[in-house]
Amino acid sequence: MRIKFITILLLAGISSLSLGCVATQGDVSSVYARQTRLEAKMERLSQQVQSLQGTGVSGGNNAQLQQQVNQLEEQVKGLNRSYSSLDTKVNQGNLGLPGAPAVGSEGGSALPSLDEQTIDVETEDYVFNQGYTDLNEGNYGGSREQFKLFLSKYPDSSKASDATYWIAESYYRQGEFEEAILEYQKFIDSYPKDDRVPLSYLKQGFSLIEIGREEEAKLFFQTLIDKYPKSEEASTAKEKIRELAVNG
């Protein structure tokens, strides 16, 4: 059984944020910025489970790894709910939607006026967060549309690198591996110092394996190892090269 790669994951620690307080974009960004390490960990565990399953090995190690993957999947579900809650509060505050205190009202309890309710909701944060929500819900085409709209309207945004990465990720999740390879390369070329570059190389390698281009996959894995030898992704790449050598 092929283990679903869990991406767009948030590192445990969001629970320390108080959802009962007024959420800020800083809260969301802080949580969002921690996703890379957990994503890499999930990727590595999933690959280890697949490797064991591919060799027909069963027993304690396989079961233990699978249990870790399952536990992290449950964590992610809770973290995504918490992220959505924070995101909703931020958007309500930014857009003047019902549920957010009206500026200048006594006790902050007055509802927005009609003009406030019909405000154009296609703000920078709204478009980005809609793309993120669509991605989490499996609406990959819709997610790409939102992120492409975001990049066309806000090319200089601090979140432009994130939007570029999630476009690549949407193709990867959807199983459109050739497109994913190209989009990950676009991300690597555009943001070579981003922390997710090693993970992008790794996923390019995985994508090439999926479409039967294993020799090319080895080159991408080796590039990752040469450029980021101490990264967790490099460790996974080494394991994958050994596995390909045995199977080849």
C-alpha cells in the first residue's frame, strides 16, 4: 500500500497559541513558517515504510514506522484545524467581516455596515489563504488558480516564495509529476536560499521515479547530497540511491 505523502504540514507547537485571543497575521506566519521540518520528517518516514514494504519485510520496525506516520497524520489534522481557526480570525479582523469588532463601536459589538460587508475580499492575505485552504482540501486546480492570481497581483509579496512552492506541491499531490518537476525547478531557481530547496530536490527525484526515469532521479538525489550533505533530505536521498541500486 502506497503511503500518502503528507505535505504542507505544521510543526507541533501551535497548541501553545491561544485561539481565544485576538489572532494576528504574525501568529499565522509563525506557525506556517515551521512546516518544513515536519514535512521533511514525514517524507523520510513515509519513504522508510515504503522501502520496507517493497522488500516484503514485516515486523516490529515496519509497524513502528507506520505507527509514527499515523500519529503524525493525526497531529496534522488537529494542526490544520487550529491553523484554519487562526486564519479565519485574521481575515475577519482584516476584512471587517461579521464576527470581528467594528472599529470605533462601543464594546466592539456593532455589525459592519453594508459597504463594509460588500468590501472586495480579494486582498493579499485572502487570496493566499484561499489557495492554501484549497490545497489542504484536495482542490488542487483551484489552489493553483489562487496562487497564480496571488503571484500576478502581488509579485513582490513576502509570501511569493510560498505561493511558488505550493503550486509545485499541488502538482505533486495530484500525481502530475512532470509538471511538479518543472515547478519545483522554478522554485529552486527563483529562491535558491529557501529552506525548502532540499525538499524540492528530493521531491523532484521521487517524481522522476514515479514516471520511470530512475537514472535521472539518481542525479537529482546526488545533487541534493552534494549541495546539502547534512540535511535530513540528503539522508533520505542516500537511502533511495541505495534502494535503486539494489532494485536495478
